[in-house]
Amino acid sequence: MSSETPTKSPEAAPVPPPGPAPVKKRVPQGHQRLLTRRDRITLAFMAGVPTVLHVALVWITALASIALAFTTWDGIGFDSIKWVGLDNFKQLFTDNPQFWPAVQHNIIWFVVLILIPTPLGLFLALQLDKNIRFSRVYQTAYFLPVVVSLAVTGFVWQLVYNPDTGLINSIIGANKPGHYIDWIGDPKLNLWAVLIAASWRHTGYMMILYLAGLKGVDPSLREASALDGANEWQTFKNVIFPTLRPTNTVVLVVTIIEALRAFDLVFVFNKGAQGTELLSILITNNIIGESSRIGYGSAIAVVLLVISLAVIIPYLIATFRKERRA
Amino acid sequence: MSTSTAAAPLKQRTPVRPARVLLHTFLVVTSLAWLAPLLWAIFAALRPYSETSNKGYVSWPDKLTFDNFKNAFEQSDMLHYFGNTLIIAVPAVLLTLLFSSMVAFYVSRFDFRLNIALLLLFTAGNLLPQQVIITPLYRMYLLIDLPGITASGKLYDSALGLVLIHVAFQSGFCAFVLSNYMRMLPHELTEAALVDGASVWRMYWQIVLPLCKPAMAALATLLSIWIYNDFFWAIVLISTGENMPITSALNNLSGQYFTDPNLVAAGALLTAIPTLIVYFVLQRQFVSGLTLGANKG
């Protein structure tokens, strides 16, 4: 699965070695001229088969989501697909008591992730980048939650939050009838409880990304700053943070996508009960629930798609443009 | 790089300083805090239910045993579900690497106009939330009949269906990373081969792929863990509980077989063991795979 949002950035583009004049774009043309007919067929297959698979399962279905959002369909024959215009969206925006809370929760999810675990991950990365001893051991501790599946994370945190037997309530004595604090069921609390678990995981992920970013910071910059008499905070603010710009972009995109994808943890936690509705949960419940409404579910998917593409497209355009210039 | 030269004197210059002690104290405390939920789960899993229901969970243990682990493993036939995961994950990882390296090879070695567009398509597809495509995908899987090929007679509820969606979805990221990697290989390598009359396939299989081993190893590690940890695809695209891979099966098992929280904890931890082993053995590959796309080098 890809609860891990893959990370990509312009910096992945190789930097041509400064030495001899780099061999440039002209060469591939030479490649092409030497190709035999068989080679061309081989190449067409090599690029074609994966592309067809990817397009058929990812893009055709994404487009189908858009098309189906304007219809009703019982899923049985293609003849029963009926065009209903914007009805699904109208219903979604005005009639569905879960929709706006879900949008709100997705936004809260992002805001919390970007405000708490992200700076914390950066802070930890900065500390671990100081050539300290046992750095590996600390890294492993913070990173372990990222390795474990989100489903397992959900179960582990249930043991912490369970109102009867959980760690928190046992410690504070809230596990006796009448004193319950229902971390999982109470709609005022459960989103925050699950966000703590999500942040627990996100911190390690951000730490690793920043740690890799910091490896790319030229040590002489730091020395120069220290020689100029800057203290640690000033060096960070004026020298290190600005050079981390590419990493920051990746982190921002990763965090947005993670907030839009949030699903597993909540599903295991309480199936997206009141208080923890998310767009992804609404779509899924629409499929596996008793009353599957294809057009309606697709309308929610379109909302999610539009938000995602609003982030993905500008990011990728910027990425590939830079890559071309490089 | 100058890192080594700059770091060496620094390292020697750090005897015990108060700032360092403070830093280590901070890091130890936060590390323990980060491990606490997992340690708590292990602690609960090691205790018999009768004891914890009597004395409460926050209490000194009289008895620590692996019984819960043993019972969770046996009662739920966990081996069967590990097998399901294996059937899905192994072909999915291999196919993803094969497909994405072929695309990357094409994109990085042959400047056929298309290549940026193709790469854009793959990467953008990989960044989409899975739920965007799930409704039509689910319907498509129900509509595709494969009598005799899968046990369910459809793409739905089959290991093949899961393998295909994993490959389609993950190859975007891998193609991106591998194409960047392949672009760093000198062009003369393949050019010389072409002039010598080697076929395109030989060029890919015998020259380019062996040079990509480090990147492939990193991606293989990453993919294994991602696919092993997948929860969503299987929850929606598999209907028979028996056919679920282990991570998704956990959701059903916890309701069906495991009645006490200690047993649930043991079951959940058992499913985490393979990922932890892979992570500890291949830590370098895992981390470099994760950051390969994000940073230089």
C-alpha cells in the first residue's frame, strides 16, 4: 500500500559532474538511429505494457470516478446508468450530515500534522545531525512507528486509549464506571486521540526526510556562520533553513497528501464513527456498506480528486520544469 | 566530500559538555516516549488475561509468558494469512521493479518526446489518494470475469487483482526514482553496446539493470514493507476473509477470534514482526529508498 506518500523532488535530478563537458541531449538521437525494427518493437512493449496497466487501473478509473459522479447506477448493467447532472453534488453539499465534518477533519488533520510533528521531526533531525553518539539508536526509536503498519498502529493505540483497560485511563483512574473518559467513542475527543497516534508516526517520517536534507547542507556554510559569531538559532534561521527549501517543499506535499489519504488508522480505531469522519472513510463506507451508491460515492471521490490534483499538478510541473533546466 | 574532514576534528573536540548531556537526556526521554506505546503493547501481550482482569493493567506482573502469542498464532491460523501475503507481495514487488525499470530505461535512454509526459503521468497517478479511484475500480474488478484463472472467477476477491493494483500504483514512484538513477549512468555505456549491435533488451538486462542494483535493493525493501503493510486495497477488493493478506485480516481476526485485549495485542505484534525484521536487517536500504526521491544522491 502507499500510506507512505512517496517523495520526489527536483533535487533527485542528478547534478552533472562539473568536470568534462557533460554529454547532452543530442546523444539519444544517435541511439535512435541505430535501432533495428526488432528493437523498436521491444521498446514499445517495455514502455507500453506498464503504461497500459497504470493508465487502465489508475487514470481510467479516476476519469470514471468523474463521469460516474454525474450519474446514478445500480452497478448491474451498463444500461441502468442514468445521467443526473449535479444532483449527487447538490445532495452531498446540502443533505449529507457527514460531508462537511469530513472536510473539516481532513483540514484539521493537515493543520495538526504540519504544526506539531513536522517541526518536531525537523528539530529531532537537527539534533541527530550534530555528530552525536548513538544517533542510530535514537533514529530507530523515532522511526519505528513508520515501519509498523498503520493497522498495527491502530491496535497498539487502542490499548493506550481503551476506556476500561487502556493505559491512560488506568493511570488517571478514569476507568471506573461513571468516570469514563471515552477517548475512542466521544466525538469531541476521538479525532484528537487519533491525531496523537498519527503525529506519533508522522514525526519519525519527517525526521528521516529532514535528516537526509541536512546531509545535503554544505558544512562550510555552517562553519562560516559560526565564524561570523552567529548562535545556533541564528545559524538555523539564516543559513540552514533556507538551504532546506527543496526538502520543505517535499515535506509540505507529503503532509498534504498524507492528510488526504488518512484512512487506515481511523478505520481500525473506530471505523470513522461520529467525530472522526474523513472523506476517504465516507467513500469506503459507501462501497462496503449495505447501501452502495456508486454515483454518490464517486461524487465524494471527485471532491478528493480535485483537492489532490490542486496540490499534485503545480508541484510536479515545478519539479519537472526544474529538472529540464538542470 | 568535505564532511569527513570537517567532522573528524569536531568529534575529538567533544568531551562531556553540559549541553551534550542535556541533549542526550532529552533524546533518551523522547525515544522512550516514542517507544512507550509499543512497549506497552508488548507488556500487555506478555500477561495472562486472568491476571490483568484481576489486578488491572497498571500493576506489577506476576507472570510473563508467550502464551498469548502462541494462542493468537494458532487460534487464528495466522500462518495461512502470512501465506496469503506472500502470494501477493512477492509477485507484486518483482513485477513493480520489472515494469518500473523498463519504463525508466525507456524514459532515460531514449529521448522519444513522450518521456516527460509519461513520467508525469506515472508520478501524478502514484500521488493520488487510493480512495479517488476505488469506486470504479471495485466495479471494474466485479465486472471482469476470469473463469478458471482466479478462484473467485473474477478479478474481485483474488490475489491477482491485488497484485495488479499494487503494481499499477507503485510503479509510478519506482519509475521516477529509477529514471533519475539511470540518467546518472554515462550514455557511452549503452551507446557502445548499440554500436556493437547489442539488442535493446540486452542493453537493458545486461548493462543497465546490473548497474541499478543499489537503487533496486532500496526500492525492493521499501516496496516489500509498503505492500506488506497495505490495509486498504485488501479491505475493499477482497471479500472472503480467508483470502485476506495478514495486515487486513487482523481487522477481522480481532473481532472473530480474539476476545481479550492481551490476545489482540499479541496478534497485532505478531503481524509487525516481519516488517521489523526487514527493517532491522535492511535499515540502510529502507531509509535510502525513502529519501532517494527526495534528496540529492
